Amino acid sequence: MTPNIHLLLEQMTLEEKVDLLAGASFWRTVPVERLGIPSIKVTDGPNGARGDSQFAGGRITAAAFPVGIALAATWNTELITQIGKALGEEVKSKAAHALLAPTVNIHRSPLNGRNFECYSEDPYLTARIAVAYIKGVQSQGVGATIKHFIGNESEFERMTISSEIGERALREIYLPPFKAAVCEAKVWAIMSSYNALNGVHCSANPYTLQEILRDEWGFDGIVMSDWFGTRTTAQAVNAGLDLEMPGPTHWRGDFLLQAVKSGEVSEAKINERVLNMLRFIERVGAFDQPQQHEEQAIDKPEHRILIRRAGAEAAVLLKNESSVLPIRPETVKTIAIIGPNAKTARIMGAGSAQFTPHYAVSPFEGIQARAGNQYKLEYAPGCVNFRRLPVLHPAQDFTMAYFNNPELSGAPLVTEQTRTLEHLWLMGGLPEGINPMGFSVLITGTIRAEASGTHRFSVACGGKARLFVNDALVADNWTSPNTEPFIFGFGSDEVFGTVDCEAGTTLNIRVEFSSPVGVFISAVRLGYEEPLPNDAIAQAAAVARAADIALVFVGLSSEWESEGFDRPDMELVKQQNALVSAVAAANPSTVVVLQTGSPVTMPWFDEAAAVLQAWYPGQECGNAIADVLFGDVSPSGKLPQTFPRRLEDNPAYLNYPGDNDRVFYGEGIFVGYRYYERKKIQPALPFGHGLSYTTFEYSALKLSRAEITPDQPLTVSVTLKNTGSYTGQEVVQVYVRDIESSVMRPEKELKGFAKVELPPGASKTVEIVLDRESFAFYHDGQHRWMAEAGEFEILVGSSSADIRLRDRVMLRETAVFDGRHRTSYRLDTPMHKLLQDERVRKLFERHFPDLLDAASGAQLGGGGSSINEMHAMSGRFTREQLASLENMLKNVTSD
């Protein structure tokens, strides 16, 4: 039974309150057992619920959904809501209460290491995807945690850098996804970012955490820090940071108790933070189910179907000359499958979004399953694209023996079998009884050399490790470590060694690993590369030449796109560009399947017959790609980010990555397509672009009014017809252009879209509604939103560069508004705000006349600044009165 949280607050000691405001461990908060207040467990991440398991090599697997940019590429909010629901189910299977997602930072630069995890360069598209995702997650009684608030658009010096963002850009570009999450989706939690905003750290910034988040938007959830992102004690609590993560605490505990005793932090402020925590615990149902079950790996068939559908719907057909796709048995008998990503499933980026999936289908496996006996398949790798040697994937189990000491001494405490030889332990994921701050592992097994020549091995670690092959020391990362860090700035990157042997030779592998003592991150990774012929590209071209169609799988991977670092450039790594060009020269029916989480340059674009952007589509990777290649699904994805021709063209180029601990967002509001259009720079591929196997005709554009006032909605309707021969989906995009403005504005801005499925020959009328926010900009001087009277152009099209229809509407009068969200008042609403509302004053007069007198005194400084603070100072209300006041205020909405 859920208790009254105000009663719980009254019963808590100051020490218990302070305990509740910091984590107990890496993923859990502190319980207050005396009062039955349970611990809350959270889990990463945006594309799957990892639970306590390791970032890599986890013993409890999880469903791997498409990454954030892929979800945005679907432009399908109904589908995203379904994915959110499935993720909520996954969170519950991991015995957790909240998912640390979604990630909604804007694609400001193509080099951001976490672009794959975020949605788009456009704030409107990002907001729509985020709202759908959050609603889905929270429909399962699981809290979503939108992140990172705010200005975390790169990984460069992210712990210390200050993002210098002008007020207009902040309001128009970077805040809207968070505002939509709060005001529309009613998100339960927000994670502050590591960086500072205009010189003030985001975990202790009263302007963003209190003025904007709570006062303007009415947020009543919790704000938690990013992991180790709390920097202060009193300042963070006073600014609005409810929860320091992870635990045990670094900044709260005794430091916070002392701050209360010294008067730096009032107990009333502590009570506000605690009430937010109790409300969150109540929302996720933890009071009703305080006991956490064991984590489970539940591979649901319905999740498999959903992931496959989403992966296929996310794929963007960038080019398709002579309708080389889809693959058809009438014209194709032999398929060449080429490239470093063909036999490896690239399903996610790295960092906190990384985990061990239930399974992963490679493109080759997906094509092989779909092709059956109908097509002949030929394969050639062509080149490699790894950053580190590929993780060794043995054909037989290896043995892992765990020792509860760092010296591999005595008998092992636990022994288990595995075929995973990459392990990252982050205060969890170890067998029961193993001390995460000081242990060792002996890994043994055998492999068979499949080719003659020089076989390369490597070992990387967070700790110490050495590799023996046939009892000979091959790679020593123990006494001669690599000075480059391995993971999250810790550890020691690869140390290499080689073994020369003939094909068929059995190699006995032994890895000795010792964790760093007293450090929360431990890791070990065994890399292996078989001999690759010197003429691998020529061999691939020969395979392509003999086939009817050549499929080239190139791109990046979690080694190149990750939390913790940005990409150095926009290039495909290694020899992949040369491979594509060689294959395209050998076979005119060359299809490039690109798997990246952000733009890359494509010098071979004109040489290829078709290009399919497949992103990182989750565990059904190969099946989803095959569905599109063979025409079982007509591609319907649209680019959520502009692809520039070269790095120098992108909006952030002159102000990236920053220096002297500051990065200036000098492009202001001109992010993404807003910049390219303003500067008249032709990108490689425009925002919103994406082809189909069918064709669509736009006609009969109608506006519901020729003139509107700011309070009147405008309905845009258009007729869409499928004029081709395939069933397909099209995204109707609506942009707004201010024809004449008192300030500089973008050429156009996305303000609405709808995804529509039509069979061949069918038509449908699509309606999209615009409101006053669709016409407004943020006025720096007035610090308010302004929709200026005048004429606006409504543009409807298939992409930002492919406008099919246009019309004009007149906004008859100017509207100036502050953008505050209508939200219910609460017990912690500032008293001056309550007294400004005549409806509240009348309620006080009728039901609590004494409170009105006291409230007037409080407003003048004679008491607390809210009902909660007045009660904390004087204890003037009974529990029944507090409950009555809370219910009364809930029924009054603020403007």
C-alpha cells in the first residue's frame, strides 16, 4: 500500500532525508528501512535495458533495439511509442524502476561521438520522437530519464567544458525537446549534463534547474546528476539537483548535514528535494513492490518482430539508379556480399548505451536466410574497418576462473563457461561473492587456425593482463602496459603480439587478468585477426565482377562512435572508400549498405548504383536489412540529420571542439539545414531526404484559413497518392517560412509531419495542425516568445529540399508570450505565485482564511516561500490539511 508521502516526510530524521538524496551504489538509491522507503534501481540505456550486467560480456542479456538516430529516421511516433512500451517491459525484467533514456541532445556537429544515441539536428523532430518514447516507457509504470540537460553536444572535455549558448539558440534549438518531455509527456526524471552552461555547471545551475524547469515548465519529477557529475554540495541542492549519482556519495552525506547546520542549505530546501524523491518512488510503484526480483533475460518473440520492423523502417534509401533495388530473381541469380561489415552485426554504439544483446544477426546471415536456394551467394571481406583487433569469437567455450584476490592465488571461487572474450565490469556483473574492487580471472581455451600465415593477437584491459599462446607470452599488458586509456579514460589499450602457424593448427589460449585495486572499472578484451591476403580489394572486385549484383557493407562501429570521445573526421576508416570504388568499377549494379550513426563523406557516391543508410538497427540487424534489400519492406526512412559534403561545411566547424574550457555555439539558431540553407551551401544529402521503391504524388494543398489570429490553429491538409507499384510509406513534412521578420530567421523550419502508408493507387488526405508556436521566435530583448503579425509561407514536401506544394497565411496580429506551461499548482509552488492567482486567493479565503494571512506575511518575508516551507518552519498544518491543500491546488492550473 502506498503511504502518504507528506506523512513520511514528517517522520524522517534529517539524516534520513540526506541519505535519500544520494545513491547507495552504482545503480541504486539509499532505502530508509525504518519507514519502509525502498531503494530505487535505475538502468542504462536508450536502446536496451542492461541492468546490473557488464557493459560488454554481460551474463544477463537484453533486447537490443535500434539506436536513437535510427528511431528518429523512422519519423514514426506510433512505432516509437510501441518501442518505448517494449523497453519499459525490458526495464522491469531487469528489476529496475527507471530507464536512463532518452538522449535528446541536438546533432550540432557530425563529429559528436554520441550522435548515434541522439535523435536529430532538428528540435521539433527530436521533441516528437522523445515524447512518443517517454509515453511508451512510462505507460509500463517505469520512469523515463531524459538527458543530458543541457548543452552536451560533444564529448570533448565534457566534464569541464562550458557550452556558451545564446538565449535565443538555447530557447529555439536546445531546450524544446526537454520542454516537450516535461509539458507533454510528463517525464518523471531528468539527468543533468556534465558540462557547464555559460560558466555555471549544469548540476548546480539555478537558471535551468529551477527557473526554467520548475518555475516555467512546472516539472515535478526528480533531477539526478550524470554519473560523477555532481560538483558541489550546497549549491547543487539549492539549485534544484535532487539526487547525486552514483553512490556512495561524494558531495552529500556529512557534507550536506554540515551545510544544513551552518545555514547554507535550509531544511525546507532539503524537504523539497526529498518530496520529489518520494513522489518519484511513488510513481514507479516501488512502495507497493519494495522487493526486487532477480534480473531476467527474456527474449520475447514480439520484441524480435518489433525490432525487425523498426530496423527496416529506419533504413534510408539515399540513391537507387535504374531501380537496381529491390533484388529480384528475374534479374539476379548471383549476389556478391562484400565488406568488413557483412559478417559482423553492427547493432549499437559504445559507452553507457552498450550491453550484451540476446543475439545479433549479421547482414550475411540475414541475406542468407532470405535468399535460401533462390540465389547463389559469394563472399569477400575486401578490407577491415576495426579500430582494435576484432574480439576473438571462439567456436568452443572458454573457461573463466574467478579469484577473490588480484593475484590469481589459491583456488578459484567461481568457474564458468563463455564464448565472450570482451568483458567490462562497472561495479557489477561479476559472479556472486567476487569483490569488484580486487579480483582476478584466468581465461583458458583453444582455437583452430583457419588460415596459414601470421596471426595477430592483442589484449587490452582495465587493470593488468597478459596473453599466452601455447604457453608462450605473446602480449604483455601487465609489466609493459599501453599508455593510451582503454575505456572511459581508464585502463590500458591494446598490446599486440603475433603467432606464425599453418592452417589447422590448434592454439591453446591463456589470459591472466588482475583488476585494479580500489577502482570501480575493470575490463579485459582479447583481440584476434586471421591473416588477410595482400590483394583483398582485388579479390573482392573479382567476386563482384562475376556476380549479377554486388552488395558492399561498409561503415563504422561502436569502436569509432562512442561515449567518451568524438570522431576525428567524417571519413570512412581504413580502406573502405577504395574498396567501394573498386567494386563499383567491377560491377555497375553495386549497392552500398552504410552502417554509421552519423554522416560520413562518400567520394564514391556517384559511382554506386544504390546507397542504403542502415544505421545501427539492433539485434535484428541482418534480417531488417534483408527485408529492405529484397523488397519485403519498401524503404521509408528519412534523414534526421543533414549529410554535408565535407566536414568544413558543417555549421559548428569554426567553433568546434572549443578551447580554454569553453565552446562557443557561434552558429546560434542556424543548426543543421537552417545553416546550409541560410549560407546556400549544397549538402551531400538534405535533411528529411529518403527514397522509396514506389512514388508519391502531392496535390490539393488547403489551409483551413487564409488569415488567423495567434490563438487560432491552422490546419494544413494535402492529398497524398501512391502512384507506384509497391505498398509504401511516405513522410509528409510541413515547414514554415516567415516572409518578413524583424529579426534574422531560418529560411524554413519543420513544424509538423505525418507518416502515411498507402497501397498502390490509393490516396489519402493528410491533415497537420499548426499553432502559434509554429510561427514564433524567441525575442532576446524581451526574453519572451513572439509571433509577429505578417505573412507566412506554408511549405509541404518530401524533404527540406524537395518542396512539392506551398501556400500563404496571414497572421493578423502579433502575440508575445512567455512560453510557460499550464500546470497544476503544488505545495512547493512559490507563495508569491499562488497569491497572484485570484482563484487560489478565493480558495484560501473560503477554506483556509488563516493561511491567507500567513501567506501574505510569507510573501513579504515573514515566513517560508511555499506551503511546504511554512510547514517545515512552524509545523502549522495537520496531515489532513496538507492532503486537502494538495488536492485543492491540483485542480487549479497556472498560465
